[in-house]
Amino acid sequence: MATFLSREACPTIKNILLLDSEGKRVAVKYYSDDWPTNTAKLAFEKSVFTKTQKTNARTEAEITMLENNIIVYKFVQDLHFFVTGGDDENELILATVLQGFFDAVTLLLRNNVEQREALENLDLILLCLDEIVDGGIVLETDGNVIAGKVATHSIDDGAPLSEQTISQALATAREHLTRSLLR
């Protein structure tokens, strides 16, 4: 008989925030009902930003407590990355999720991690959040794997075959063949 882990035994994330240098939203995802309204979410984001803005979290992640939540954060250029968990969560797991998110964003933005580039590729960042956490449960923390999954989701079927990889070209050819056979 197989035993299954209960949801309580799995590490959970309450939210992942990506804010600009003024504390405004770039991309956010909430997985907890701790902040039921948009006003409550914005107030939480402002308090997180205010508490952390004077710290120097540029070289490695920092950890702080706020409102019975553990927040792990890191700043790069004009972007501020935050991962929030409950006060009973393991800080190392939260830091691993943060590093995976940061690494994936860095790969997807081709090492140009700044607000303008992030806004131009917001779809990739939101897909990245979906690949990392689902319903608060951590799915993946390896930045390379996350970026790879996001890249396969965002394949442009309209791109010329010369700009596609072999597997993408085969998938496109298979799709066109299927369409022609179904006519």
C-alpha cells in the first residue's frame, strides 16, 4: 500500500512578488487567502518593500519576518524578487525557490534582468511562476528546468523553420501534416 504525503507535510509558498525599484508590481502571484482583497495585497506589498528597501540584498538573498511570514528576497538592477512563506516554513526551501525563480528569469531575459526587459517579457515571467509553484506547492526549483519548460510553452509556431530547433520543426511539421490529413 502506498503512502501519500499530506498537503501539510509539503512546503508551501504564500506568494511570489516581483516589484520594481519603487515598490510597484511587475509580476505577482498569490497562493494563499491571507490577503483576500486586492487592497490587502497592495498593502502587504508596500509594507514588504518599505521594510526591505534599505537593505543590501544585491549579492545574495536576505531573510526577514513580517506579519508572521518569512520573506526571502533579492535585488537585481531595478527589480526586487520576494518569496513569502509561513512562519513555520523552512528558510532554505524559500531561498531555493527564490534562487530558482531568479535563475529562470535571468535565463529567459538573456542576462538582461531589468524592469523594461521584464515588462517586455511579462508572459514568460508569468509562465515561470506557474512552473515553479502550483496552488502554493513547490513544483520545481531548478532555474534551467523552469526556463526550459517556459521556452517550450512559448514556441512561436509562426516562426520560420530555420529559426526553430529540430524538435520544434518536427512538431510544426507534424501539426501541419495532421491538419492536411483532417481536411
